[in-house]
Amino acid sequence: MKRLLLNIIILFSLLSPLSTTNAFSEEITPLSNQEYFTAVHRSFAEAKDSIYVVMYYINFKKYQPKSTVSILVNDLVKAKERGVDVKVVLDQTIVFKGNRLLGRDYEKTEKNRRAFDYLKANGIDVSFDKLEIYTHGKCILIDGEIVIIGSHNWTKNALTRSNEYSVLFKSKDVASDFLDDFKKIQIDHEASAKVSQKYIIFNTDIMLTVLSDFVSHSNDYCWNVYMYLVGHYNPGKEIDFDYKKVADYIGISDRMSKNKYREMLGYQTLRNLQNKYGLLKYTPVRGKNAKVILKPFNNTKKRYFEIPEKFWGTGWDMRLSLSGRYCYFINLIEGGPEHKMWMISKKVLVEKYKVGKEVISNGMAELRHWNLLEIEYGNIDSGKGYNNRLPNRYRLKNLYSIENFSKELGKLYDKYGKNKVKEAQEYARLVFCENNLVDIEDIINMVDEYGIDKVKYAFDKIKNRSKDNPKRSIAYVKGILQSMEHGT
């Protein structure tokens, strides 16, 4: 009954944040909008024994130390430093779609990874929940007595702009009940113990000027050399530029003589990066390695985005074409580190990112082909015509290693036989998903259910459509097969 009464009071407070009954006015404090930040900041500073936090989303950026999110996160660090027991549980948002076969891992977003990394590095007991369930709560317990609960996530919008409603109240009994609930949250111990993903800060203005120029003029050498340096070295420090090592990395040492690739990398590429683009300082040394100093590319006072170091570590920096790499960066900017779904027309993308339509079309399609990007193409049956359809919707997927993909593909070979899998991959190639294990298995199941002749007919109907046509998709193939089955 006590818990039910409390829930009614909380609900009343959330719906009517500017008023409370006299009976509870001293114990319950409504926190609407920006009042939440002030109350939490003060409560953290006054905490003496313990702070327990369960939070769905903390959009933390350590390069913005004065933001409201950073202040609250650092309040936890300061509390830990003065001896307060601090525990934090964060949600691991997952994408349920298509992650159901072979016992593969759920595909997770990285929305709380930066907050997790920072807290863990500062000695906080921080954990991720299990992937199979959302932990959507936004609740704080302080000193076994204070409870702060409501709609506020720790994001800039929620703390400074949005209409949000939470409540602070004091009750040892209720705090104890919530603590019991916290202890029941299933923790992903493996994810919580992993070494954190690291990111490289890269300024957006360089992307929109220099990198767009590299792409527009198909300047592979300048892109390859510059982004190799960005991925492996810090700016401001002298780099011993090993011509042979770089030539091996970008794949030209086996098709050029030593003198030729030294000239290509040095006098043509490094000199251009210095004189034309102002990205580095280049000092040639006759017969030896050059000396290079990168200029800053990570000024956090300017607009920036974050590139995962895994981009280099798993070989995508060289596997993708210039268009593919550029569009990957576009998705990092537009979708953010949490890989949100986003939508902008191709015309606006071309204007904003200063490249041609083909770069956008080909780059996005390439990412889709590698199963690095989910694309929902605008419907061409809306009556507006092909050129006036709604913009496409994009969601970046997680980087993966080709080695792990090959292992998972091997499991399909073992389960269905290599010939069946190869046949399914060829059909999958027609809809740009030959590197999507879920779609490959779906096609195998289609053949078993409908027969190879019907499957071939369905793929033949869509295989010559444009790569931007929403009907050139596995979903549309399934629709054709289902229509055939029902005689429609």
C-alpha cells in the first residue's frame, strides 16, 4: 500500500510539477525542466555515504567539461574521491531487428560508452545491463534516503531545454525498496569488463574542406597518407615517416619501385599536404625517412566528430573506397556516436558535404553492401514521383572484423552446406546484402520454403532496378514471394 501510495504521489507530481499537497510539501520536491540539474548537482555535493545511479542515457563528452552533463558526471567522480560509495548502471541499447540467428551477439549502439569509459577510468563502479532488456529508468538514490526519479536523461536537451518532469523525495523505506530493485538488474559482466573503445577527435571543418576536395578529385594518395597519419600519430610531435612502411600499408610497394613510391609519397603527396592543404610540416631527408609534423586536427572548440580507432584497426580505412570512407564519416557526424537514425535529402547532403551526387549514392551503397549501414529508401509510390520522394533514412551499424565475419560464415557452411550458402550469397549480392549473415540465412530459408524457381523469379524482378530504388531490397523480394504464395 505504501508503494502504491508513493506511485500515486509521484504520478501526481510528474503531471502537476508546480504543485504538491501540503501533507507532502516538505518531503517531495517537484523538479521540472532545469530544476532537476540544480537539485541533483547540490545533492551529489552533499552526499556523505552512497550514490547509486541507474540511467538510460548519459550523453557525456569529456571535451565539454563545462556542460551540465559533464558537471554531473564529474560530481560522481568528486564524490568517489571524498569516500562516497558510488555505483552506476547504464543501459546498453540494442537493435533487435535481425539479430536472432546463429546465437550471434545482439547489435548494440554505443550511446553510453563514453560515459562508461570516463567513469571506469576514474574508479567508479560502473556496469552495463544485459543486452536482452532495456533499462529505461532514470533514478538516483543518495545516502539510503534521497530518491530522485522521473523523465530526465543526462543529455544537454533534457537538462537545459526540454520539458522534463522529475521529483525528489526523502524516504528510507522507499529508497530501500528501490535499492532492492537495483540489485535485481542483470549485469553484462563481460561488456562491463571490456577495454573501452577509443576514438579520434576530428574537426568537421577539415572534413568539409580538405577531405571533400580529396574525394571530389579522386586524390587517393593524399587521403591515404593523411588519414594514415591521423590514425597512428598525434599532432605536434615529429614523426619519422617510413616510406616503405607507409607504402606497404596503402598497398603500393608491390607495384612501384622504391624510388617511385618515395617520389610519390614524398615530393608529390607530403609536399601537397603541406603546401596546398596546410595539414602538416614536411622535411625531406635525402636517402632517409622524412620528418613530418601533423598540424592539429582535433580542436574541441570547433565542431568535431569522433572516429573509432577500430576504423583503422579492422582495416576499413583501406578496404572502403574514398566515397565509402567519406560517407562513413558523414554518418558519424549525422548519426552521432549513438548511431541514431537520421534523414536528409541527397540534394542537401551534396550541398552540405561539398561532393557530387554519385559520391553520396555510391558511398552509401558501398556501406550498405558491407553491412555497415542500414538504409530505408524513400517510397517512390507516394505519388510524388521518383525525384520528389521522401529522403532516405540512414543508421550506421557497428564496425566488425572480416576475420570474425568469416568465422560466422563458417557456421553457416557447417549448418547448411557451402554450396547453399554460396548460392544465397549470390542472390544477396543483388540486393546489396551479401555481407549480412542474417539476410543470407533468410534467403536459404526462402529457398527451402518457396523453392529455388520462385526465389529466382522474385530476384529477377528486382535485380535491374536502380541501387537507390527501395524495391531493390530483400524485403520486397519477400513481398513478391508472399504474393505468389497467396495468388495475388
